[in-house]
Amino acid sequence: MSFEFIIPEIVDPNGVDGSPHPRPMDVKDDQSREEKVLETDGEPITNFYGNSNPYIDYESIDLLLSLQHPRSQGYDEMCFIIMGQAKELLFKSLYFELYNLQLRIRDDDIANAFVIMDRSKKILKLIVNVWDVLSTIRTDGFNQFRDYLSVASGQLSFMYRHIEFILGNKNKHMCEAHSNVPHVYPALLKNFSSPSIYDDVIRQLARNEFAIDAAALDRDWTEVYKENASVEAAWLKVYSDPTPTNELYMLGEGLTELADIFSQYRHRHFVSVERILGFKPGTGGSAGVGWLKKAVDHRFFPELWTIRTEL
Ligand code: HEM
């Protein structure tokens, strides 16, 4: 892109409260809203005092919208930054759901696990669709700001790594890459060292009287999960009754769909990267598409894929 462009002014950063902590706010109830509507004659409130308003304060919106700082003269960099930040937020939303999905499974509360699973899949689909926007960045546009990334790369996304770990794709190097960041590393290390959702699902199979090897029920959770014959046998038995009333079957299918959508995400990233970068090395020190190819072939919940051949 070679035309001149303008970044419109939205927020004066000098007026923003930069604290990441929640801002104090009143709590209202139905009665106070009834009283207010009489006072306003049914029109929305438009007179606020101080230097903010409750909408801004509830989600620190002025702070959120002050965090987009293109460093180059490239037109596409603003799009890249905002889509990147949108993805980080959506990954955080997904992680919150997955974390609680795991707790529901641990509690044998499958009804609520299904509700959370449904939302998780929808959030993940939204993340996949962000690639529709990102892939409008063409090679020449990306080259205009690429140098300014230095060695920054999505591989360093700790939010993405949380998702990979809770779903079961443990990677020591990718965890340790954050060991110098004291406000991020402890939570990531805890997640890395804890059972994944799939580990909890396997324990649930055992609670349902399926014969699962002890090695699959208690192990070093930091180790990469290895396919296990007893887990595959259990899923085969579950899948011998492929009906909607079979909760474990529906759970297996829900997890498979989640893994399927995640594979679509990795594939979209991979193809977009090949389209934008060709076979140039990545900014993060990797060989680029060649390195990403391995990630594309990865599948979460391996036995839920291998059983298909036997069914
Ligand atoms: C649109 C332009 C993009 C390009 C050309 C690109 C390119 C790459 C490359 C080459 C890698 C390999 C590692 C390295 O950098 O050496 C990588 C990894 C990665 N990128 Fe991107 N990326 C783009 C956008 C994004 C965005 C917006 C995100 C998410 C916020 C993202 C997330 C990731 C993640 C999580 C990895 C690590 C993958 C894994 O561990 O399996 N990328 N990217």
C-alpha cells in the first residue's frame, strides 16, 4: 500500500487512568432503575461528572482503546495489531470457559460441561474467523511493518500457550520461554504442570468403570500425553452406543469437534502465513511455514481420532 493514510484520534492518552485494576463503581438494582426512569422521563442519562463515565469505567474502555500503537508507516499494521489483540482477548475468553469446563468434568457435572462446551466451540469459531480479516494483509503490506516486530512472534503468546496446555499439548520449551516474566510465568507453569482437560476426561472414564491403565490416571503431567491402548479400548466401548442419551459418547463428540475447530485455526494460520511470508523465516527465529507444518498435523485427544478407523 503506498497511499497516505491518517490514524484518527480517539482517546487522549494523557487523560487515561493506566491502572489494570477495576475502577470503583456503584451497584444499582431494579428499584433504583425504576426511580431513575421516572427522573429521566424515559430518556438515557447523558450528564456525568468527573472525567469518566460508568460505561468507560466498567471495562476500562479508554485504557483498552489506548493500547494500539503502530510503529511503522505501513497501513496494515493497525489491522494486524487490533486483530492480534482481539485474538488475545478471545483466547482469554476461551481459556476461562475451558478452565471451568475441566472443573465441571472433574465434578461429574456433565450437563453444565455441555453448556460450557457449546460456548467454547462458538468462541473458537470466532477466533478462526479472525483469519478472514488477517489474510487481507498482503505480502507487500506485511513487509512494510515486519522489521518493527523485531523477534516478536505469536509463538510467544502466553494466552495461546494456556489454551494449548489445558487442552493437552504440553511443551516445556514453550513454557520456559516465559520464565523471565514473573507476572505471567507462575500461572503458565501451574497450567503446564497440571492435568489437562483430556486427563480429567480419562479419569472420568475410569470413574465410569472403564478399565484404564494406572499410568494414564496418574503421571507426570508436564510430559507429552502418549496414546494409550486402554483409553482407546474405553472410547471404542463408549462409541459402541452412539446415541444422544449416551453422555460419554456426546462428550467424546464434543471434544472431537473442539479439536476439529482448533485444527481449522492452525490450518488457517499456516495457510495465511504461507500466503503472506512464503518460505521466509519467521520473526521468532523459526524456519516459518516449515516449522508451523508440525503444528498443523497435531490433534488434541488422540484416541478420539484413532478409534475412527476401528468404528
Ligand atoms: C498475519 C500475519 C502473521 C504471520 C505472517 C505469522 C507468522 C508466524 C510464523 C512464521 C510463526 C512461526 C514462529 C516464528 O515466528 O518464527 C508463527 C507462529 C505463531 N503465530 Fe503467527 N503469524 C501471523 C499472525 C499471528 C497472529 C495475529 C497470531 C495471534 C495473536 C499468531 C499466533 C501465532 C502463534 C500462537 C504461533 C505459535 C504456533 C505454535 O506454537 O504452534 N500469529 N506465526
